[in-house]
Amino acid sequence: MILLRVTLALLLGATTACALARDYRYSDAHLHYVDFFQESAGMDELLAAMAAAQVEHVMLAGIPVAKKWHEDEPKRPRYYAGDDADVYWYSATDTLIAHAYKQLPAEQRKRIHPFLSGFNPNDKNADAHIRRMLELDPDLWQGIGEVFTRHDDLTALMQGDVPRANNEAMARVYHLAAEYDLPVMLHANITSKRERNPLYLAEIEAPLRNHPHVRFIWAHAGTSMEIHRHQAKLDFLLPTVQRMLEQYPNLYIDLSWSVLRPYLLDEQDRPDPEWVQLVRRFPARFMLGSDVVGRFDSLGDFLRGFDPFLDALPEDVAQRVARDNFLAVLPRRVKVAAHR
């Protein structure tokens, strides 16, 4: 193992030295157009940020919950974790996404890929609601998610039962996703803040096994910044992701910001050789996401933050991760237009 890491490190050094002149074009596979109060800086700011950062395509999602400003709180919270008030399921988020998308000229719409998220994943009526939304706007929706299941402190603030990726309500959603050829992005933490083992892994693994015709995007590879604060680096994450990629060809990994450190890069921005090797082994299964929420001025910083890791990959693999893999998981009816 030591010899392997040394060899990979030498290869990384040579590869990175050759990659200094690369000019990446990105797809943002994880972007929320609104925040937890269903507010947004607007489409003009998003398009300007995309242009400045060479982001050619974005996944456009709402936020499936809204944060309540509690009667007893004198100041409005700025984030869902700002106080102890609940969050509640908010289906109108998809109306906001559809409205923003429809205001765009046809040429710009080709770059924007709306995902439908405004439903309660504990409700067995969810698939019927999603079907109505799909029928109201045929060909508008290109995916489902981000679906919030296990999600740190946000889970504790949700009204009702804790959502699970493997419950009966979500199984009905997955059948619908397969029918409409829609990818599904799931936020399903691999563990809790205190357990140093893959406590909740079965919740994401069961859908992968039981719904092989659905393309699943695992948000943040099951990690989160809150887990990192309490547990630092999870030593079981990489071997678990590797096994799952080997076992489930319908699994795709969203390398959004909470995976960047401490997994892909160390504190000196040096790529981790084992993660580089994993991406090289599965070059079609990883994609980048900013996970920005309603404000877009940091979009370019988040995506360019991956450049040292991309530079350690072969150039063709790096471009697939930076841009093309997200486009490849979209519905077949979208793929040709997206690649033009």
C-alpha cells in the first residue's frame, strides 16, 4: 500500500505539472436556485456567474423545505440552522423554478436543467404529485432532487418523521423516475455526527439494488460539513464508495464542496492519490457541484476549487468530470441537445 501511494504520488506530480495550462468548462450538477426562504438573487445573476466562471450547464433545483420564522423569534434567521424553528415541506419551490426557467430565451434554456424537488419523501402521495407536475409541463423537468433524507441537523428540524431513502414512498418515486427516464439526486448521509461507521448505508444501498434502471446521484457522496466538524475524515468513505461503484452501475457521485476537503484535497491543495485513482477507474461516474443556495457570486470559486484535483487526472477524464458526466445522466431526450 505504501509503494502504491508513493507511485501514485509521483504520477500525480508529473500529471499536475503537465496540466497547468488546462482551461476547464464546467457543468454544475448541484445548484439551488432559491434558499431556505425560497428567495433568489435571480436568473440574471446566475447567468452572469455562469459566464464569468465558464459554467456551460447547471442543474437548477429548488429547496424542498422552507424555514419558518417563528412567532417568538424577534429576528428572522439567515439559514435553516439559525434557530430551532421548524422547516416544512414546500411544494411551491418547483413553481418558482419553472417560472424562472420559462422566462429564459430558448437558447439559454438549453444550458439550464430543472430538477423537481418539492414533495414530502415520507408521503406515499408524492409520486402522484410528481406525475401531475410532469404532465402539467411536459418535457420541462429533467430530473428529481435534491431529495432530502438523512441530512444532519436539518433532519431534526423537519416536521413529521425522519425521511429515509429506502422507504415505501420513495420506492414509488423511483418507479416513476424509471418510467420517465429521470435521474434522482439523493441527500442521504452515510452516517451520523457521532458514529464512526456507515450507520445509514443500507438506506442508500437498498434503492440502488432494487431500482437498477434508475440513475442515482449521491449528493456529497453521503458526507456533510456537519459530519466533518464532529468526526473529521471518515476513513471508511473511500473503500465504501469504491465497493458501491463496483457493485451498482446506476450509482453516480456528486463531488460537491463537502467532499473537496478533506477527501479530494489536503490543506495544501494536494490531491489525494487514492481518490485520483478511484476517479480514473470510474471516469464516467463522478460530477462536480457547487451546492450554492439562492446566491451565485461564489459559483466560480466553488467549481474552480476542484481544479487542483482535476489537474491530477488525465485531461479527457478531467473534462468528463468537470462537464460531461452530468450531461450524460440527463434523460435521453435531453442528451443530444445538451452536447451540441
